[in-house]
Amino acid sequence: MIETNQLRCFIAVAEELHFNRAALRLNMTQPPLSRQIQLLETRIDCKLFIRTSRSVVLTEAGKSFLNDARRILRLLENAQKAAKDISLGRSGILRCGFTAVTANKFLPQLISNMKADIPNSTLDLKEMVSLRQITALDSGDLDVGLLRPLVDPRKYQDRLVSRERLMLAIPAGHPLGAREFARWRDLDGVDFIMYDSVESKYFHDLLTVFLARKHVRPNIVQRLTQIHSMLSLVRAGVGVAVVPESARILDVADVEYREFADQSSPYAELFIVWRETNQNPLIPIVVDIAEALLEQASTQPVQPR
Amino acid sequence: MIETNQLRCFIAVAEELHFNRAALRLNMTQPPLSRQIQLLETRIDCKLFIRTSRSVVLTEAGKSFLNDARRILRLLENAQKAAKDISLGRSGILRCGFTAVTANKFLPQLISNMKADIPNSTLDLKEMVSLRQITALDSGDLDVGLLRPLVDPRKYQDRLVSRERLMLAIPAGHPLGAREFARWRDLDGVDFIMYDSVESKYFHDLLTVFLARKHVRPNIVQRLTQIHSMLSLVRAGVGVAVVPESARILDVADVEYREFADQSSPYAELFIVWRETNQNPLIPIVVDIAEALLEQASTQPVQPR
DNA sequence: TGTTATTGATACAAAAAAGGTATTAATGAT
DNA sequence: ATCATTAATACCTTTTTTGTATCAATAACA
């Protein structure tokens, strides 16, 4: 069976294309190196180098194997480091799902706080819609998810980690900008850019329910998924939109924001969710960090740049 | 440094959670297995198992390392297999130059036979004129070339892979279409579409030499490079042309073809060419396949669609 | 509570593998 | 034709791994 030492020998020779220099680099002499390479070649049962007594070149098979050998050694080092870090309780890898909206404000903060508190930890981030995150939690592809509230509490633990006000986004100079605070009833009949009912189900439902309760019927001119696209249309004067506060970070020119005066205005909530059975020691740590962010956020509102 | 053998030992113990059973599975005795695991633990510098003298359990670090160890061994096996496959020519990349005319008939057959015989192989096709292919073979940019005979036999290996008759292409209703077989002498003074002397040097020289020997002087009204363009002009009634049999595949409407009665009529030959020093294991295989196509072709002439 | 059976660790000798030195064989350069 | 370079081979030494015998710890059971 192939040993990693042979991989190291092979990589050295492949990089130097010279047995003597390679041996020097490996702190050994040339003959045993030659034999290690021969051994390797008999084990995988194919020539890796073409040697004339004057030069050494990689075969096609050798090139392929060089790639793989490098990758394998890299993986081995990572595995080693990961195991040690875990044993020191210091870190490890946390696979974390997130939804596109999260990326605006919450995620950057989470990442930087994670780095500060647990320097050796790795957040393995994967963007996926809330529902997909749930299945990934089940299959073990994710350790935690950052998603909108739609979770079956029997199987999952969750904590609220972000709670943002919704704001009115209007093009500069729009009549609704005259007031310092927006009023919901003013949206009645106004050209309005709405969330897609499938792709952005959470925001769609949130707004639809709230508008219906307020008996306000804006004139929906477009349905979109990406908040960024919505703001572009707002800027173009297609209509107004209601977006979470963190959308300000996108910093779209010529778009202004107004808070709603009405204190009953809905919040967009974000939860961190994980399976109770998942033993990853980073989970309680990241949950703490994420919860701490909620408190920070409530005292320090988003400012436009 | 960690050796793959230690990974195998570790996986066995992690799966059996029992040193004796694991040792049995590894065809060894328990004491050396214990020491291998200890060695592994000192090398990655963390405990992988919690052993009471009665039971063995994985630590968190051990669980992480088990995942990685399995993945690494799997990768190693795949790497081994991939390298061997390439060396056997069961997979890999063959960079193959071809001339535009080749693409009509020969190349599609070659590609489909390659796919059938060596499913994992990739033909990396690059269209270039014969001369350019030669320089590309020298520089190592190509493994094989499909080109017209103009090769210095000292540096290259070559094999004939295609041999086609030239045919007369005429617009429907042209007087020369009256006969079932064309005669070269009938071309004397006839409006004729000729090959470009530079870009289509091979066909140009072939025809020029042959016509001169027959003392036939057609009236050359146009010089072109692309056979397809020539046939378009034939169709438009600009003149007649002499094209390789495989041009029929282009299936230009209102153009008819006549074989030459004269058995001495020239052939258009195609060779597969490679450098003897090129070790790509796919070369002998593709050469075989290409040669086999010649035999097929000689018994099965091109039919118009 | 004492005995036994089970199980991983340790000690030491034997075997295998890897490494080192000296030399050979092949070949490009002079 | 000779020399220099370079990978392979032969042979010996050192290191590593393995196996046998045994120990130490402990759970099971009488």
C-alpha cells in the first residue's frame, strides 16, 4: 500500500526533476529515494517518470498523480490540525448555512466575532434558502443554519439572533420622502415593488399579511427576489419598496430610506438553528456569539455610509 | 509524519471500537496496533480514543479525524486508479490537430470510435492548417495531427488514415452532368473554381500538377480556401469544382457530383502524425482506431444524405 | 469480597523496511 | 575518445515494525 512518505518523495522528484536534488531536499541520499519511487511505481502499477540517464520527466499519469498527491498531503495536514484544534477545544470547523439577505449585515459581524473569539475556527459558509438549510441540517451537511422562522421546534434548537425594522425605500425626490417618518396608509395605491412569493417567501408573507391587516393595497408593479434588484428599480423610479434596515449597507445611490412611524411595524427576524443531536463543540460558542450580536444591534442602528 | 498505514489502523479501531477485533481485521496482532495508534496520537498531538481497560470510544477530535482519514484513503485510491488508467490509455487527454476538411467525415467517426473504445478519454481538438500542426507537434502543443502529406519522416511517425477520390461538383442542370462519369479533358476551358495556393496548398498543388500532366486548362474564375464556399459558388453557377468525396456530407442543395472515369485520378490522402518521442499512451490507441477507419471507409463509400 | 475473563498496554526479541556507502551503467558534453 | 553527470544496483547498517509473552486494570459473577 502507498505510504505518505512515498508521496513526499514523489512530489520532491516531480518538482526537482532530479533525483539528487530531490534527495537533498528530503534529507536523504539518492539511492533509497530511487528505490522509494520504484516502489511507488510498482504499487500503483504504472510509470510516473520517464528517465533517461540524463533527464527525468513526468509521464501523463505522473502529472495526474502529482496533483492528487499534493492534494492528499494538504488534506492530511488539515485533518491533523483540525483534530488537534478540536482536542484543545479551541476550534474546528463549523458548517454554517445562510440566506442571501443575511449576507448584508449579520454574517460579516458573525464572521469577524468568530475570528476574534476563536481564532483557529473555520466557518464553512454555504448559501442556501431556508428550507434547503433544514434538510442540510438533517443530513449532517450543516452544523447550524441562519434562517427565517419556519422551523419545527421538536427537532431543532433555535435562537433569535437578528431583528431588524423594515424601512421604506424611495427614489430621491419622491413625494413620500417629504415626511421624516413613513406611514403605511400612504402606500395605498402607490406603485410598489413586492417580494417573490416563492423565492422570497418569508418577506412576501410578512408584508402581505401586514398590509392586509392594515387594509393597505399598494399597486404592485413588479415581483422580485433579490433586494439589490429591488433597490435598483426603486432608484429607476419604478416604484417604492419595503426592505430590511440592513439593505442600507448595499448603498444604492439616489435611494432614500424612511422608518415607519407605526411602532407595530413588522420585524424581519433571523434565527440560528441547529440539531440537538449535533455534538460539534463550536455550536454553543457560535450561538452565544450570534445572540450577543442581537443585543449590540438593538443599541446601535444601521447607519448609511 | 503520519503514514497511511496508521490511517488504516485508526479507521479499523474506530470502526470496531475494539483493538483485538481491529487487529484481526488488519491481519496483525493487537500490541503493534496499539502502538501504531499511540504513535498516531503523539504525531497529531491529541488523544483520538478514550480507553478504559474495558471499552474504547472516539473523542471529538477522533471523530473529526475519522472523517478525514476515510476521505484521504478514498482519494488515494482514486488517485492511484486515475494514474493507472492514464498509463493504460483508458483515460486522459489527447490534443489532436485537424484541418477543416477533415471535419467533414473523418473526424466525426474518429471521435465516436474514441468515445466507444475509451470512454474516459478526452479529445482536445484544435483546428489548424497542416503546417501549423507540425510546429505544434514540435512544441508539444499537440499530441497528434491529422494532416495532408508533407511531413519530414525523420522526426515523425505517420500512418495513412483516409484516402478519398476527388469528384467533380457541378450545379444541377450543368451540361457536364449529362455523363454518368466525368472526364478530365471535358474541363478544358470550363469555368472552374480553384483552391487557394497558400491556404489550401495541398489541394491546389494536387490539382495543378494533375491538370498540367493531363494538359487540361480549365478557366479559373475564382480561388478559394473553404470547400463549403466553393460549393456555394458551384450552386450559384459560377463554375464547377473538384472536391473530395466527403464534401457530399456538406449536402449543398442543387449541387451534383460525378466520379471521374479515369482510374488514375488523384486521391486526397490524410495522415495521422505524431512525434516518436511523445509518450502519451493514448497515441498508439488513437492511431489504431484511425487506421481501422481507413479499412472501413474503403469498403463503404460516402453516400449523399 | 474474591475470582475470573476480558482488554489494552508494555517488554523484549525477531523480522522487515528504510537508509547509507560504494559502485556500475548509460549517455550527453567536450 | 574521454570525461562528467546521473540514475540504478549491490551490499551493509540502522531504524521501524511486528509478534510472543506478559502485565495491569476492571467488569462480571459467584
